[in-house]
Amino acid sequence: MVSAVFHSPLSPQAEALAIKREASPALSTASKAQNAMKPQPMDAPQTKTAESTRNAASWDWRGAVMAVLPPLMGLGLLVGIWALVSLGTASSIPSPLETAKQAITIFSDPFYRKGPNDQGVGWNVLMSLERVAMGFGLAAAVGIPLGFVIGRFDFLGRMFNPLISLLRPVSPLAWLPIGLLVFKGANPAAIWTIFICSIWPMVINTAVGVQRVPQDYMNVARVLNLSEWKIVTKILFPAVLPYMLTGVRLAVGTAWLVIVAAEMLTGGVGIGFWVWDEWNNLNVKNIIIAIFVIGIVGLVLEYLLIKIATAFTFEEVKS
């Protein structure tokens, strides 16, 4: 018996496509092998990394220069104007060099004591800071809760707003005679003056912060039936904290300004009294040194309070 096998005829295009499919794995393998044998560009990433490092170092150098150079130029301008003023024939202003020599002498022993009215500049600064701390502490203890109450309750806000508007513009030194009359002493009168002048920024800023709390927060508190204490501690305090710290900064700056003027009038130990005493002795170099000391202490206080304000965020406030 003879068996016959029949093959379906293929066109030339179909045969070529079949051959290409069979050969494609081999071609792909050969192509991968050739690519693996080619040398890889290893130096390009390293060159890019080195270039970015150089750019970062150059940027850091420029940033450091821009952070240091403008303040130094400002101080140089101040010293230059000071030196030109001191060169005048009729001027009694000491030169920067003479004042620097006097400053070295003063700060070589800033904590000496030669009597109740003759003490080093260090003791005078510490005494002024102590008065500021006491007056400011009392103002914070009264002003911050009062600001919460005024901002929280509309009736109390309407009642206290005219009083605040009336008393806030009064000059700080206008309160000093009242303190002397009531407390019968220079030290408590100075503390009273700091208290009455530094309380207003904390009251006003705290009240504004409470009033700007979104109404949705208060609606949620009302739905949850929260007590007033929980509303203050859980909702109001975290939201009002930035406003409150701004008021604290303004109050400390006001207190440091007021204490110098108050001590000039009350006497005793303090940086303000030291300035007035040096004026009575016609020691202008010490007065200029005291001006720089007052400015540096105020700058340090401002810097510390800014750091404290930026350190607090809503997430970091503990309930």
C-alpha cells in the first residue's frame, strides 16, 4: 500500500516570515552578547556628581558671603559716620577707637562692686533684666487669660475694648508717678510701669487670635458637646499660639525699652540708671557703650523669642 502525504503550499512571503520568527531568538541573543561586550561609559555619572558637588560648594560659599557681608557693611557704615562726626572740631563725641579702648576696660571687670551706686555694667544689666522679667511675668499672667476671655465672649469684648483703646496709647512714663504714689518705692514702681505697658500687646494679639479661629472648629466642639475647658485647651490654645507668641515678642521689646527710661527717673541699680549717672559725670564714652549694650541685649531677647516662636507648631503643641 502506498501512502501519500499532502503539504499545503506556502507563499514566499509566508516562508520568509516563518524563517524570521525562527531566527529572531538567536538574533536577540547575539545582540545582547554584543552589547555586553561593548565598553560602558563609567566616567559620565562620576563627572556629573563631581560637577554637582562643585556647584553646591560654590553655592554654599556664595550664600555664606551674602549672609555675612551685608551686616558687616552696615556696621562699617555706622562706624564710618561715627568717626566722621567725632572728627569735628566742636564735637565732643569720642572716636570709635577711644570708645573701644574704654569698652575693653569696662568689660575686663563687669561685676565689680564699690558701693551701692558704683557697680559694674554686668550687675546693672542683670538688675534691669530682673525687673523686666518680673513686670513681664505679671503682664503675661494677667494679659493672656484676659485676651482669651475678651476674644471668646463678645459681651466682654465690647466691654473691655473701649478701656484698652483709652489706656493703650498712654506714654509709659506717665504711669511711673502712679506707681511711686501707690507702691512708695522706686523698684516696685518700675515693675508696675513695665507691667502696665507690656500687657496690651499680649491682650490684643491673644484676643485677635481667638476671634480668628475658624467657626467650623467651634461647630465641631458644639456637636461633640465639649466643655469650655476642653474648647480652650484642645481647640483655642493650639490655634491662638502663633498670635500669642507674637504678642509676647512685642511685649518683651516694649518692656526693655521702658525699663531704661524708668530707671533714669527712679535711680538705683540698672542700665538706665548707669546711663544717667554717666551723663552726670560727663562720661560720654560710657554712655555710648551703654547704648550698644542695651541694643545687644534687646537683640538677644528678640532672637530667643523668634526661635521659641518658630519652634512651636500645631503638631508639637501638647494637649
